[in-house]
Amino acid sequence: MLNPIEGEIFSVDKPLGWTSFEVVKKVRARLRKRLDIKSLRVGHAGTLDPLATGVLTVCTGRATKRIEQLQAGVKEYIAHVRLGATTPSFDLETEVDATYPWQHITRELVEQVLQEHFTGSIEQVPPAFSACKIDGKPAYKLARKGREVEIRAKTLVIDEIELLECHLPQEPAIVVRVVCSKGTYIRALARDIGQALGSGAHLTALRRTRVGDVRVDNCYSIDELLSLLETEEMVPPDRAEQERLDREREANRAAARERKAQRQAQQRARSARQSQINEK
């Protein structure tokens, strides 16, 4: 039995073209209708770009308090990178703005650059087309208006980086597996790989295959999750509230018992000290 008001955590394989917030809106709307309530807290842990797919953690009710903890988990991505060209967004959201020579790049050079420059602790400047705040506003809103956006570099950790596919010299395309910390922008990583190779690069596809212990193979599709929320038995709102109140009362009683035990222990300690003084 699901208890969305008290809190549930779902792992979704986010579809291509959907924003993370669109997934949240779908889940919230289905639950509000099913429970016949006007409002319900629903959020996601770790944003995925619309052109990315894969693991997206969705929390409901009081489980939203765990979002920060959940999005801190190590993440794994499979990134498809096109060499020899850049875009303002570092992916396919925007058109190519510059091209560069790439014929000098070999598989050996790619593997060397990945291991020497992109493992361990690195500095990364997030993309202008990102949710990073500039004077309180998301950077992407300013970037889409053509305004210059200056974002400070951030320190992050790449635990593993592996070249899975290399289509050189036939075409300037590689596929990379990345295991990294919270806050890593794979689009920016593609940009930096291109620069380190003496060329340019941008992301053509991205799939998040793991967040913490959750793997994409164990995720619901959005249709599967919405179907589950339509058919699975759920704790009614009034019962969920009563259970919450019962837990709070029991927690308060337990805290009162603990405080009483502490006072009694302190009193025994004072009595023991006074007895020692009297004996002297």
C-alpha cells in the first residue's frame, strides 16, 4: 500500500524531450486526482536536461525532505560526444556555432586525455545554459536572451571515466562512461574534452544509468509509474494524517520518558556526590 502523503520515493526512467519538472507535474496531478486532494508536495532529486534520459528520483509528501540527501549520491552517465564542433549550450539544444579540425585526434590521444585531465578532483565551469543562479536568476534565462553569463568554476570529482566507443578516424564521435559527484555537468565535460583534444566538442546524447544504488534497469517508465499510481492501493489522506499524529504522540511520549530518565540519573548522581561529601 502506497502512502504518498507520508512520503514515497520513485525512480523513473525519464523520457527523451521531457523536462524533470514535467515528470513531477504528471506524478503530482495523478496523485492529487487519485487522493482527491488540492495540494501535495512532489519534487525530484537531480535535474536531467530535456535531451537526456535515465534515472530521475521523484519524492512525494514528507519524503521531499530527503531530496538533498538523495541527489548527493554518485551518478553514472553514458555520454555521446561529437568532436570538431561546438554549440552555445554544449548539446543539441542549440545550433553549431563553430567548427574545428579533428583529424589529428586518435583513440590513443582520447584515452590519454581522459585519464590525465578528467579523473579525480577537477575544476569545471558550468554551462551558461544551466540552472546556476546569476544575481538570483537562472543562468539559462539570461543566456537565451543573448546576455553574457559569467559563472565561477566549481570543484567536483570524477571517480571513473572510460572510453566505450571510438568512431575515429571514420567520424568524429566517441562514447564515454562517466562516474561522478553531484554537480557535474556532462555537457560542460564534453566541452572541456574537446578543448583538451585541441578541437571542439558537444554532447549529442546522454543517459543517466545510475544514481546511488539505483540503476536505470530498475526504474519505472513514466507510463508504468502513472499506471501504478492509478491502480495501487493507497492510504487515504485522513488515515495518513491520523497515523502521523499517532507517531508524533508516541515520539513525544518517548522523548518525555527519556527526559525523565535523564533527570532521575542526574538526581542519583547529585545524591551520590552529596553522600561522598557527607562521608568526608
